[in-house]
Amino acid sequence: MAGSKQNNVAELIVACLENEGVEYVFGIPGEENIRLVDALNKSSIRFILSRSEQGASFMADMYGRVTGKAGVCTATLGPGAINLLLGVADAHIDNTPLVAITAQVGLNRIYKETHQFVDLAGMFRGVTKWSDTVFTPASVPEMIRSAFKTAQTERPGAVFLAVPEDIEAMAAPAEARPLPINRAYADSPSPSQVARAAALLDSAKNPIVLAGHGAARNNAQEALVRFSGKLGIPVATTFHGKGVLPDDHRNALGAAGFMMHDYSNFGFDRADVIICVGYELQEFPPSRINPGNDKKIIHLHRFPAAVDTHYNVTVGIQGDISASLDALAAKTSPKSGLDAGVLSIRSLLQEELECGRNDMSFPVKPQRLVADIRTAMGREDIVLADTGAIKMWMARLYPSYSPNTCLISNGLATMGFALPGALGAKLASPGRKVLAVMGDGSFLMNSQEIETALREKIPFVILVWVDGSYGLIKWKMEMELKRHSNVDFGNPDFVKYAESFGAKGYFIEAADHLLPTLKKALADDTVSVIACPVDYSENTKLTDKLGHLTQAI
């Protein structure tokens, strides 16, 4: 369609989307955007009909996270557009590129009180980098190009465009064409800033790296491995940075982000200099790594540091992250080696995971669940860990070896993203196995998208940790109030529920049944739901244990 004449604005929009390399659009049609959906059907773009607009937004969100290209979702005006809001906000706060396009009432009534009118551009403005309305057909090529440039340029995020119903139906201007795409490239790091950072590192006794989402987005894994390996500096990651340094690397300390003082935090306690590589403040509060404001901070990213009392940057290096790491390593002397405290952090993590691997108790302990998931998944396969107690166990213990292979909603911490997000992740990387790991609380929030996956022939596995409760909230209540309330609920028969869609369903009845069931389901070319009872009494045992460790170390 990009090379042919466009008869109306809807076809012009689709031609511009093709020009941007869009492969999929996720959404639900409505009366006011039928021409856009019709134009998509005549294009090279595959329209994925979801069962809820919220599900469509999460599909686009995770597609954007895995590919680095803006995921695209669409809906009608009013309630359809409003239902997109959660996934759009999730993408934006997690710095994931996404473009949302919805219908709007016609210009003939947009100025007055009228049926289904909501100021959509105003509503989305607080959770996007840019939010606007298309008021004239001639503006479409510029607005679509600007939308993708804005969404995909560092710092990435979400963009929203509303298309009034009468604009969509108007004739496309004869001269209107998609605009050329100019790629932006990061600058080389400043030699003077690199020299300042190198001098600071040379004087440091216990430096540590915190690698964040920016390092994953910018494919800085190989450079970080070189940097840490040459200088002998340990590396912790944020939840979004998992895999930027492979967790089986000798300098890997695991992920920081747990609600309590976890193993990796002990590395920051000892540190005098923190090298923050692609770290963004919404990932993990700076107060958790620099509570006394006594650490020297090197900020290494493609854009300047945000302002925070506990993130007072000593040296900032702005530019290509890999180039900055290599330049800094070239100017810095290696350290003598990891101290005993750092080595103990690695052993504590490994011990916890290995103990769980051999635990035969039932319901299954979280540590056993994480260990079996890791065994069943390949190094490059993708797991999505939904929000709740499950997120804490997976983010802490699940070893990751490549960026974006353990996907977590971190900035907004949204429940229910993992099941629809698995569709987006599988389309983004069809050669990898994809597993959505969810609590029973989050599973039913978007479980209708099982039908979407089956209809569109998008295979993946859903593993539901069953405890009949909003487990993280119960955990928090027990920690702070010593009691809990209003968190328990009933569940359907998960096997029959899965089978009612045409998916496969499994219920785990013994700890040693989990791993073979996971392997079988992951090998099948369909959608499978595995329900496994979980022993969340381990939650309070963990926080008690970490409290004692904090006092002892």
C-alpha cells in the first residue's frame, strides 16, 4: 500500500505505518475506525484482533520491549480508547516504544457536549511522550513519522494519536506520501568526562555497577561483560536489566529491586563508588542504593541523569553506552578482585535456588517453581513474570543470560500484563519459547486472550501459581500489620477453563510433576495452562531470613 495511491486518510495512515516497518497492529474495531481496520486488511500489516483493548495494549507493550520497535495498538473512541490507557501507561513508564491510534468523534461535534466524547488527547497526555489529534488530512505523514520518532528515540515511551471519524473518511491529499526515515545515533562519549570517571574509579576501593533498562535497550551486554571482566568489578542489575550481565558470570550479583534489603543490596552497602549503566530512577529508588548520600555516582547513559536527593551524580558520561563502557575500561586500572562479601552474595543466591530445586514438599515452594522454570527454558527463551508475590520470587531468583528474556512490569508494576504480553513477545521472537508466569489473581484479569492466541495460532504456555489470594498484598499486610483481610478469593477449575477455549490444561498434584509437565507444554505447538499450588508461607520466612542477614552482615 505504501507505493500505491491512497484513496482516504485511513489508507494514508496505513501506508505510513508500512513505511515505519510495522508488522502487527493489535486492537478491536469500532464503528468509528472501520476504515482504518479495512485499510489494514489490504496492507502487509497483520491485524491481531484481541478480546479486550487492554489486552491489545499489553501485546503492543511487550512487542515493543522485545524488538525495540514501537508496538502499535488501536481502538475506537470513548470506552475503547480508555481501555487502552493501562497498557499505554505501562509502556511509557517502563520506557518502551508504543504508538496508540484511536478514533475520535468527528470535527462536526468535537467542540460540544456529545455522545461518547472524551478529551482523549488530554487524557493520554499524562502517560505519553506526545499526545495529539489529527485535525487535517495533510498532517498525517508528518504526525505518523513524528509519532514513531518520538516513541523510539531515546528515552523511548508511548505516543497517542486520535483520528476523528470524519477525518478518517476524507480523501487523502494527492501529494501526501509517507516521509523518509532518518535514524538517530548516539554520540561518542566525552573524553574529558571519561577521564574524570576513570580517575574516580582508580581511587575507589569497592566499586559496583548497577545496570538498568537502558543497558538492555541499547544492547550493551557484550560491552558490560568486557568492562566487568577486565576491571574485576561486580555487577547488580535492576529487574529490567536482568540478563545484561549473564547471571552465570563470575561477577554477577543478581537483581536489586526486592521490597526488603536483599542479597544484592549488601554489595551497595560496601560500595564507595556506584557506576550506574543505563539505570533509570523509576526502576529502583536511589535511596535504596545510596541511603546515606555518601556514595560517589558515575552516571553512564544516553541522556542526562534525573534529579534525586539520593542520586547526586559525581561524573556523568552521556553517549553510546557500549562505547562509553569500552572507553572507561581502557582508561581504568583493574581492581585486585572481588572481596569475600561480594562472593558470599553469589553463594547465597545459588544456595537458595539449589535448595529449592530438590524440595519435594507440596504445595510447591516458590524456590522449586523458579528452579524448574529455569531448567525447562532455554537460555534465550522468554519468560514474563506478572506482578505480585510471583514477581518478587522470579526477579530475585530466576537466572537470566540475555537482556529481555525475563520481562517484568517494573515502573507501573501492572497486574495482568503477562498473558496478553506473551502474545506480543511470541510475535516479536517466534523462534523462542515463551512462558507467562502469573498468580491466580492476575490470570483472570486478561485470560480471555487465550482465545486470541488460539485463533491467531500463537503458541505459548501459562503457568499459574495457585494460592487463592492476592499474595503480595497478604505478604505486605502480614509484615506491617501482622494480619490480613480482603485478599482471599475462589478459583475456577483451571483445567476445564483452559479446555473450554480449546487450550490444553494441566493441574500439578506433586512437586516432581511440575518439570515434566512444563517441558511437555513448552514442546507443544499450542496454548497450554498449567495450574500449580504454591506454598506462600515461604514469603514471611524469606523476609525473616533477610532481616537476620541484614543484621549479621
